Amino acid sequence: MIEIRGTEHFACDIDRVHAALADLEQVAAALPGLTRIERNDGDTLACRVRPGLSFLSGSLRTTITRREEAGQGALRYGIDSRGIGAGAVANAHIRCLPDGDGRGRVEWQVQVEELSGLLKPVGASLIEAAMGKVATATWEGLHIRLGA
């Protein structure tokens, strides 16, 4: 299984961070390469993303599904991305925690459950690096959106 994890520190109240992460439209807007949102029913969001990765060109139809929360301050998402000849299924787990002085901290991890098509033979280290690049850009986008 391929997994990445990290911690993000925010200069704003953790409730504000949690609210932004629970709003799938805000999450999608922070994604690098977002070209359009196709559907958002509150718990499931379908969008098109151009990931800008050298080994994966074209557009991906990405569906993000918010799953039941796993406790106070915790969020879970299912992520399914499909393109021409390639696909990936991942799960994300996020914990929003206070970090003192009105600041918030997010501990997160993403696990790839399935790779298909052209992504299947790609090495784990390349997939991890690509996931890290997307995660970094997404967190930067969220920091900008929150001004924190």
C-alpha cells in the first residue's frame, strides 16, 4: 500500500479549518489543476482535474466522497480519479486539532488502495512523490483560501 502523511499548521481557529475541509467545494477549489466542478451534493463532489504530472497527461474525472466522521475533529474522504487508461482509488483521513493561541493543526494521511491502467506499473516512489506534490499544492491552496 502506498501512503503519505503529514501535519499542517494554520494561523486561524481550528473550527474554521474544519469547516473548510468539510466543504467539498472549498477542498476542490484548493486542488491544483482544477478545471471545473461537475456536481456537488454536499457529500459527493465530482470534478475535472489536470494534475500536471509528467507521467499522467490529460484530464482526470475525480470524485471526492465525504464519509462519516470518525470522531470529533476527524474527517474521512474517498477519492476516485479516472482518466483515459489510468485510475486510482485512495482514502484520506484528517484530524483537526487545536494548536494553541487560537491556531489549528491538521494531521493527515492518504492511502492509495488501488491503481489501474497506466498507473499500475509506475513505481511506488514516483506515485508517492506525485501524491506529495499534489498534497503540498492543495494545502497551499487551502492556506490561501483561509488567509492562514
